[in-house]
Amino acid sequence: MNSGETPSMEGYNVVKLDPNALDRESAYGTLATGSTATGFTATPTTFTDGQQRVYDAGVTFSIENDATGAYVVAPGTKASAEINATGNVVYGYNLRVSSAGTYTITYDVPTVTLTGTDAGTVSTHTVSLPITVTTGGGGGGGHGHR
């Protein structure tokens, strides 16, 4: 590939399957060809927008409290993934911690070679991102002024 060329990557477009439904109510999926008699095959596409779409079934992650060295999520924990409405694989976790502070989230991606990141640090198969968790504001609704 020449310098400045945008790489192309094969993948699958995720589309709104019910165009008449509200976005939040529609199912999303990939278009397919075939029939119930012959079976269905997903229709691949080639992405040339320069974005990188990566999926690795072996991804694990950890979350470490930087102040204490204790793990909120132990190293080697299997990461769950989903494909969002834009066709990107998203790994997620609802972080709940008992105290404010700085934590480091580390993902290990064993079968993908990483060469860069927009934030955090990266090595060949690992990416880490420090985050700061602050104390939350209370909920509970206001009582208005009398």
C-alpha cells in the first residue's frame, strides 16, 4: 500500500431492519441473501473510510485502583462485546466502585496487533486507559421552593 492510501477492510454493515420504526424500537442486523429453503448468507461490504473495525473473541480486561493496586476487575476477565448500530464492535462494562480515585482499564487483545491509540498507552496486544472517578451527585429530585 502506498503512503496516504486508505486501507480497505471487509466487514458487514449493520442496518436498521424496520425503517418505519423509531430508532430505539427497531431491530438492527445485517442484510442477507437467500431463502428459508436454501439458507441465508450475510452480505459483506468493503469499508474504505479509514476506520479500523476489530473483533477478537479472546479479549480480556482488568480494572485496577491505581492508589491501592487492588483490582476492581481481575486480570483475565472475559470482555463482552456487541455490534452497535454503526457496525462497530463495542466492549463495555458498567463500572461501580466504592471510592473516588484514578483507575486503569486494561484490555488484552491476543490475536490483534495494535499499532496506535488516540488515548492511553498501547503495546503490541494491550491497551490501557487511566480514568478518574469522582464522587457522584445525589439523585432524589428537588422539592422546589415554597
